[in-house]
Amino acid sequence: MASIFSKIIAGEIPSYKIAENEYFFAFLDIFPLRKGHVLVVCKMEVDKIFDVSDELLSKWLVFAKPIAKAIEKAFPCDRCGISVIGLEVPNAHMHLVPVNSADDLNFTRPKLKLSTEELKETQALILAHLSV
């Protein structure tokens, strides 16, 4: 059974795409911890991130790096944090979140509910700073 991420990657479910290559797909989390929260998903359906090959794992970080840099430029933050929890959807993914403290990566906190316009603005801000 395809995960929700596979359906997003296939275009069956709309998303606010940030970047894509043959291995990965990055898009805005529609229920973010903070504005600028991006999910970077492996296109290969695998449940756990450490079940991917070493080569794919290293490519993943290289793919995420310019997105993280764009997030840091687009939003006031000390850095872009990264979190790999993987409990929400059984498809390996990482969260890139603009952070000022460790609490900004607290997934037990209530998520933001952004309007379509706010999501489009967030997407545009990141894309304006993205150089891949």
C-alpha cells in the first residue's frame, strides 16, 4: 500500500513542492512546527531511514543541504534543525525546521494551522533563496 508521501510524490495529492530529484522529494509540511518546516522524503518506499543504503543516505543529506540553507536565509532563525522521527508515516523522511532553540523541534507541541496563502508565501520565500 502506497503511503501518503508516495501519493504526494506521484501528484495524486497536491503539495507545496520545494525541490525534487530522482531520489528525493521536498515539500512544505502543511501542519508545521514553525513556518518554513520542510519534509524531505525518500522516493523509494522504505520505512526506516537507516534501512537505506549508505550511498543513498549520503545523497539525502547533500540534497537537503541547499534547502536547509534557503530556510536559514528565508526565516529568522539561528539555524535549520533536522529531525528524523518517522513515526507519522511509514516512509523514510526528515524534517527541516528553522530553529532558535531545541524546543522548536518538539513534536509534541501543537502544530501551526497556516492558510493556503501563508503556505504559498512560505514556499515562495524558500524558493527565492534556493540554489540547487
